[in-house]
Amino acid sequence: MKDKIVMPLWTCCLFIVVMNTTMFNVSLPVIIRDLKITSDLGSWVISSYSIGYALSTVIYSRLSDRFPIRRLVTIGLLILGCSSLLGLFAHNFALLLTTRILQSAGAGVMAGLGLVIASRYIPIERRGAALALISSGSAMAFGLGPIVGGLISEYWGWNGLFAITVLVLLALPILLYFLPREAVNRETPFDLAGAMLTIINATTLLVAITQRSWIWLMVGVVSLGAHILYIRKANLPFVNPHVFRTPGFARLILIGFCVLVVNLGNLFLMPLVLADLYHRSALSIGLLIAPGALISAFCTRYVGRWIDRYGNMRFMLIGQSILAAVLLLFMLGLDQSALIITGGYVFFSPALSASMASLNNEASRILPKHQIGSGMGLLQLIQFFGGSVSVAVCGMLLHGVPGFSAEQAYPVVYGCLLFVCVVSLALTLWHSKAASYANRDITPASSAR
């Protein structure tokens, strides 16, 4: 595989896929007004894509253990591109929601298989740079999405947002030409029942949180219990329990969950702070957030090389320490100036990219090769789930802190995100020490041989 061609093109496609979330965020008020729907109903334009994206990510990762990556990429990008064409003509809510669900079913192929490709076909000495490149694509999408969404909605209408995701069809023939050719692995069956249970688990729990429903929460807990019983009896379940026996993998899952809680929580709060406290427009908000995303993309080539040279743990610790420092700044200084957000995000975005690239690289390093598809897919599902939970909980806290208005509650919510970041940093220190002890035990044994 020519990774110098595949990985930059893959990053561009992932950039479009992730931006497909943030573009619609700024256009949601216009969609609600044009389609004459309620805000609660309109929120499903965003949440349906996020939920479907998270689930399809882990499904494509798991399917890669059995089916060739080229076939999965073809299916995913065709679903995404064709559903985006349909979205250009979505002038009622039912068709719009259907289009967004179909988009999410195809979009997960980019996030789900990007880490799998890097882990399988890029040597460990260059893998950090590839994973950093992928992380930068996501970071740029989060930062530039509001700008692109605001511009397109203002001049071409919100249906024009779907034209951006149609562009992935142009990349498909190039990817098919350069991606490695694989055979079907018939010895690894696909657990359809386990996949359906995973979808039910994630969907019911996310709906319970976003809708604040105890009934859905009980359904989610029951389905989760049924899934655990199923895993114990199944021979090759969709959620492979053996990945948890890999030393350190469970810690990495918890760290990834916490980092995505911090990231999406901050991305949810920054536009609200700029709008509520400083009365900035959607386009102005995007322009204030964009510098951090651009700097993150610029730093990618250097961060990736440094990860390959100096190791994953160093950059996991440095990245999360910077995240904690920025969250502390936001908690204490939001009322000083709108430029606090801009300046803080200039450090936050590159630190996030370094944290995620080193985390994913560490996971690919410790997982056995035959578990990479299931392990990396599960890691991403938990990460996206953490991000979805974060947005819902932050929204509830803004309007649920007793005695505080929404504007006064922002420092409190940022304090909660800071606490999560500190927990993640503590877990990273624990993982670093455990990995160091493991290496010490391995070295004498190797010397004795």
C-alpha cells in the first residue's frame, strides 16, 4: 500500500465526514424554521447522524476481520455519496432524517477503517505520523465546520451542505487503486446477533441520555445485561471479550472515553459561550475557533514524527496536561474576553490531536494483530459514546445548576470537564507506570535467553 497517497486522501475524506456534523450544527435554527418543526425534533438531525456514525464505525471495523477493506470502502462511500445526493432534494423532515441516517451508515467506514489500515499496513516506526494525520483531519473538521456550514447556508441554503459530502465519490476510484487487495477470511464469521445487540445497547442508552428518559434507560440496561449473557455463550461474539485480556487495553478505553468527553464537551460549549456572553454570529464564532484547527493541522507532521521518535506515553501525558491547563483557563477567565476562547483553543486543538494520535497508536501497539479490527472498533465506539454523553450532560448542566443562570453555569460545567480531564491524566500515569514495569520484566527475560 502506498500510504503517502492513501493516508492524506483518507484524511481528506474523514475531514468531510466529521465536518458533516459541525456544518449542520450552525444551520439547525434555519432548518427548524424552514421545515416548521420543534427544536426537540430538529435535534435529531444532529443526534441521528452522531449515533449512526458511532455504530457504523465499530461495525465496519469488525467487518474488516472478515471482508476485504476495498469492498467495505466501496460500500461505505457509495452509501454516503448517494444519500448525500438525495439530501440535495430533502425538503421535508422525514426525508431529511432518512438522509442523515443513511449518511451515517456510510460515513463510519472512514473512521472505522482508517485506524485499521494504519495498524495493519504501516510499519510501527511510521505509524504515529499516519495516526496524527488522521487526528488532525478530525480536529480541523471540528474547527472549520461552523465556518463552512455558515457560509453555505447563507448563500446556497442548508440543502447545499449535502453537496460537500458528495465529494467523497471522487476519492473512491483513487482509494480502490492504491488500497491493498485482500481475500475474504471465511474462517472468521460475522456475529450478526451480537452486532444488533450492540446497536440496541448504544442507541437506547444514548436516547435515554439525550431525551432524559428513565424508561429508555431501563431498556438500555436490560439490553446490556442480555448482551453480556450472550457474549459469555457465543463462540466468536461481535464484541470480542478477549481484547480486554490484553494488558492495558481497558485503561486505554477509559482514557479515550474521557478525552472525547472533554473534546466534544468543549466544542459544544465554546460556540454557546461566544454567542451568549459575547453575542457573536455563527460566522464570527467559526472564525474565532478556526485558528486552533488550522494550527493543529500545521503541527501534524511534526507531532507524528515526535510520537514515532519519543513514544506514545510522553505525548499522551503532555497533550492531556495542556488540555487540563486550557480547561482551567476557560473555567476562570471566560468573562474576560472572547479572545480567551481563541487563544485557549490554539493550544487545545493540537494537544487533542497529539493525545488521540498517541492513544490510538498505543492501542495498535499492544493489541495482537488478529484483534486489531475488533479492538480499534470498540475503542472508537466507546470514544464516540463518551462524546455523545458529554454533549447531553453539558446541556443539562447549563440549565440544571441550582441558583445559576446559563451564563453563570459555564464555569461550573468547565469545572466538570476539568475533573474528567484530571481523571484521564491519572489513568494515563497509571498506564505509563504499568507499561514501564512490563518492559522491565520483559528485558531481563530477553537477556537471559
